[in-house]
Amino acid sequence: MEKRNKAKTHEDLEVYQIAFEAAMQIFDLSKKFPVEERYSLTDQIRRSSRSVCANLAEAWRKRRYKAAFLAKLNDCETEAAEVQVWLKFAVKCGYLEIELGRDLYGTYNQILGSLVKMINEPDSWLL
């Protein structure tokens, strides 16, 4: 995991880049979900995957205040775990192939690991 001094914006964070690419992959894959899932599974998985990125951007801007920074990182962690739940539903409902679901689930495990590391070592990220 990169340290704060190497990242100038949230977009420089490796975890952000991975989360953004995963959210875009989920967007593309969810286009094939059935129409009846539009206002449930499709919206939920898209929303939570995008929210990881949005909350990371907010956390980055709140680095002056440890509690606010940690709160937004916790929101990121929550949203990433939610994505994993929706991925499991998508696989069980037959909308995603098992291997693809496993790969994306693993990507979110990687994202969660990075977020937990940031949460456990916030001082190196604060301004």
C-alpha cells in the first residue's frame, strides 16, 4: 500500500484505482442482468460499488480530522462488503458465472484489506 506522500489525490491511491476498475466491470456485467432486477440487484450492486470510490474521495479530503477520515474509510469498508453480498446473489441467481463472481469477490477482499490497513494506520495518511 502506498503512503500518503506518494499520493497527491485520491485517484493516485492504488485502492481507489482497483475499486474504480471493479465498479466499471460490475457496471458492464450488470447490463446483462434481467430487466426485473433493474430496481433491486442491478441498482444496489452498482450503487455500492461506486460508493466505495466516492467515499474514498471524501475520506481523502477529510484527512485533517482523524475521526472524519476514519468514518469515511469505515463507510468504504461497509460498501465494499455490501458489494460482496450482491455478488453472491448475482451468482446464486445465475446472472454471473461462478468464476467471474469469485474473481470480483477476491478483488473486493483486496480492497477491504487495503482499507483495513488504512483504518489501522490512519496517522500516516493524515495532514
